[in-house]
Amino acid sequence: MKKISAQLAVTMLGIAISYFGAALAAVANIGQGPVSAFCLTLSRLTGLPFGTALTLFQGVFVVGQIALLRKKFPLTRLLQVVTILFGGLVVNFFVYYVFKDAVISSYWLRLALDVLACAVNAAGVSLTLAAALVGVPLE
């Protein structure tokens, strides 16, 4: 039980770090990965918060996994729902509360922030994968 608790703690830390990286990239406003870009566009078109759009988009992939795998779908993969809900909350918290009033006018500072966002995201994904419990649907 201790091993699963540790794996869960590391997974959630990795998810928090990774989604914090997505929030940093959104604040840098200089470039996004394809998934984040789609969700940010969806957010702006619909008025949904960015993290909520990200959660819904990734939820479609969980439903797709269930549809494709049917009876072979491991029930432990339902933990992906927890990770994407948590990740969406992390993104919304940072984008709409912590960085709400952040305006970065310098292109070079935005570029540096975007590079930092990529590094932070990579560190979060690495932690999540190292925990070997559950990840996010797009892995």
C-alpha cells in the first residue's frame, strides 16, 4: 500500500508540475504545443476556462480508449480522469489567479519563459512516467 501511495504522490506532483508548465506557456503567449494551442483556441471561442477545455479535450481520449479497448480496458486507467481533472484545476488556478495580471511585453522575456515552460513540462512528464502508475490520455 505504501508503494501505491508513493506512486500516487509522485504522479500527482508530476501532473501538477507538467500542467504548471502549460500555464507558463500560456502566459508567455509565444507558442504552444498542438494540444494546448487547440484547447486555448477552444477556450477563447467558447469562453470556457483554458484548463476546463484541456480537461474536456483529454476526456475525449479517455472515452476513446474505453471504446477501442472495451473489455480489455484496465480499470486502473480510469485514474486518468483524476489526473486530467487535477491538471485542469492546476492550469486554471495559475492562469486565472496567479498569473491573472501578468503582462510580459518583452519578446525575449516571453521567449525565455516559453523555454522554461517546456523544461518544466518535461520535468513533470518525467516524474509522471517514473511513477509508473497512470499518466494522461495523450501519452
